[in-house]
Amino acid sequence: MGELTAHTVIRWADWTIGPDVTPEAPAVDFAMRCTTCGASSGADEVFETARDWAFRHLGRNPSHTAFREIIHRPWRATLVR
């Protein structure tokens, strides 16, 4: 069983969470993964780079026709005032 710890609630607050659109937010990254063999493109800020990798992979492996899109999108929680 895990260790029990004490904590203090300073005040109740309402929060919201959504995509981080602040200027300092990391860029959204796209990648594709072949669901047949597990190979994947590298992450790139340009979706077409990941899509083109999938087409090249398919060209080399004609039976690998299923892919999973992977998106890394930064999110930010903010206090509702």
C-alpha cells in the first residue's frame, strides 16, 4: 500500500484546460506510426512530413496499409476568475 501524506487545501478554485496558444507554447508535432510493424516517422511541426513518411513506408511495404496519427499538442490549465 502507498504511503499516506497530508496536504492542505488553500481555497477551492475553478480551472479550465485547453490548447496552449500562448506565444511561448511549444509547437504542435505530428507523427505517423505503422500499425503493422510499429515503425514511425519522426515528430515534425509539418503534418505533410509525417504523411509523406507513411507513403514512403507503404511504398517499401505494400502490405502495411494501416497507420496511426500521433499528435503532440500542448495544453494549459488556467484559473477561472
